[in-house]
Amino acid sequence: MQKQKRDRVERDGVVLTGAMFRCTGKCGRLKPGSEFGLRSVDGTVRNQSQCATCRASRVARNARRAA
């Protein structure tokens, strides 16, 4: 079985392939690392704690509150 391109995420030389994480956001689902993304914090590469879908819904909710 061929791995999908979405199963791989890379940032500053750190590569996650096939890594699965549980979302700490609203959905709480187990998803591939590519759904979370990586960020650099003080030179340390870490994964986002919420999946892209939960982060996007939070941003939209905050924008509605600010309006």
C-alpha cells in the first residue's frame, strides 16, 4: 500500500511520517500528523495541539465575537 502525501509533514528538518495524534480541540479524534502541522517554539519543533479543522472553527468563532 502506497502512503499518501498527506501522511508526511516536515518542518526545519524534522519529518513526521505516519504519526498519529489525538486532537485536544472540539473533535477529539485520532488523526494523522499532517492534520496538525508543526511549529517552531524557541528552536524546538513541536506539533500543533489542535487539528486544522478545530483551529479554523475557533478562528471563525473568535472573528464573529469580535464583529
